[in-house]
Amino acid sequence: MKNFLFLPVLCLIVFNNQLYSQNTLRDYGVKIGVMKTGKNNAITDVPGVKVGHKTLISGEDIRTGVTAIVPHEGNLFRKKVPAAIFVGNGFGKLAGYTQVKELGNIETPVILTNTMSVAAALDALITYTLAQEGNGTIGSVNGIVGETNDGGLNDIRARVVKPADVLEAIANAKSGIVEQGGVGAGTGTICFGFKGGIGTSSRVLPKSLGGYTVGVLVQTNYGGVLEVAGVPVGQMLNNYSYRNNIMQDADGSCMIVVITDAPLTSRNLERVAKRAFMGLAKSGGIASNGSGDYIIAMSVAKENLLDESSEFYLPKELQNDAVSPVFMATIEATEEALINSLVAAKTMKGYKGKVVEELPEEIIKRIAAGMNLGNHSVQIVP
């Protein structure tokens, strides 16, 4: 079948700080992987999971925010969540890692924000946890806060994120549709030279493989050579890292949060987290020296929540062979979430007049048209 040719795309740049209606890959007919998505194709398809944003846009220079992921509706400190963290590249400031590595659980919501706001987020998580009913005697809180550096579009040194903003994001957390693109912690991020942001996706295993749901949420701020459903878009558009021999052109970071209701403990959750890193690679990410790439994986299976008032912990765990479908679901959902963060984001003007353009909509439409024609040798002419 002959190649599907992409004509030049003229992009109209609109500088508007209002929230946009957003599309995802599947709205254009582009599907990644073979597994079925959940109802909302979001991390919130996992029962009990909620997501909240606080977006901070002010004047010409402030483009930042907070995203909160709440794993279940109960008291997280009293019903801790089995968890693991995989470090793809450690140039980052992920708070709370060592206790998760040591104990294999998470006891607070997971907060994503910018690099200079980790302390504010930790302060808020302490306040939030101490205020929960039943926590009147605790004297230690291990808050989990991840970050990427949004200093390209945001005056990051202004440190505008306050604990109150983080608490508001947690309070705003809800199930259902998750707002994506340049919102919350993704307000000022840049990915592959285009506007990045928050993205999400989910997969539901068939009943014969357990029927479990895997949900992924990402904060994208990294580089490499963009691929969309296997199409080397960055290369074809001549927009990729190191094209001008700039050494730090690929630096950035990516936070990936994976949640499943499959009954897993920290050992297998670490294995799941490693597979999410494979999804990052499929998007074209390279985990450069200056990139902080972290995957946080959790299981919210009710039978595995940790109640430390009991002397014994008797979790239920899938056999190792049965985890392979979860691996596959994780890779697919991660890849799609990463691309959704780009597709949903809009062109933004920010700090010192810097403009970062969105991934052109026409590109996604042409990829969809090529896929519908069964064409696997798509060409894009910038």
C-alpha cells in the first residue's frame, strides 16, 4: 500500500489562559495496543481512585500547579497501600522513596508538582494526614511527592505553590473523567519540544485473565524522539532532541503513577513499575542524564491493604505467571497516557515570553487516517 503523505501544517497560535476543551488519541481514532480500556480510559477506572488538580496561572510568568492522586477513599495512614517505586533515572526530587523501598507501602495521597514545590506539598500531606479521623496519636508521616521542572514556562523561583493549594487539589479529587493536558502539575511542562502535561489511560484485563484494571497517570516533561503509535513523528517533523547538537536538549523529567486492583504486593509491584518504563521508551523517551524518571506502582486490592493494628499481614498475591497480563496492560496504558498528555495540551505562552506550541492536531488526524487505511509506512513532511 502506498505511503500516506502528510502535507505541511500551518498552526494558528492562540494565547489563551483559559481551560480548553480537550481531546485524546482515541477521539481521533488512534488506538495504542490491543487491550480494552476502562470506561473513562483513565486511572480513575480503578475502583476508589480519585484525581484532583489545582492549576495556577497568573500574569505572564506563573504557569504551574498540583495534581493529587488519592488511591482509596479510606484513611490511607490506617489502611496503607502496597507499593513500589522504580527509578528509571534518578535526577529528581522524589520525596518518600526510601520508606516505600524499605516497607513496601504508601500511607498518603501521591502529589505531583514542580521541582521547587516539593516542600510545600510535604507540608500539606502532613497537615492532611494529621487531620484524618483516627490519626490523633501519630508522630511520623511519609508523604510521597514527585516533581518535574516547569521552569521553561513558569517562574519556578517564585515558589507560588503553597500547602493550601495542595490541600485544595486533594479536596478536589474525584472519580470519573480526568482533566488532561496543561492542568495541575502539567500546567507548565514541555515534552519532546511540544506542550506536555497530565495524561492518563487504563486497561481492563479480560475475565479469563482476572478482569483486573490497570490505570496510569503521567506528568510529562521529558525529551527524546517522539513516536505516536509507532510513527516517528519527531524525526519526520525535524523536532527532536539533539537535532541542533544542544547537549541538554533532552533533559526534563517524567512522573508515572500506576494503580491496579490486582492483588499484588511490593515485590510484583516493582516488576509492574519496570514495565511502565518500557511504555516511556515506546513513546520515544530516552531518560537522559538530567531527567528524573520515576514510576510509582500501587495495588488497591481491598484484601491487601495494610492494617498495622493486626499482628500479621496475610496478603493475597497473584502467581508470577498471572502477572504478565498486568505487565502488558501497564505498558499499553503508560504509552497512551504519555501521548494523551501531548494531544490534550494546548499552545502556551509563559515565562519571559517563551512560547511552546502544542502537538499539531492535523498530525494526529493524519496518523489516524493512515491507520484506518492499514498503512504502516506513514510519512510526515514538515
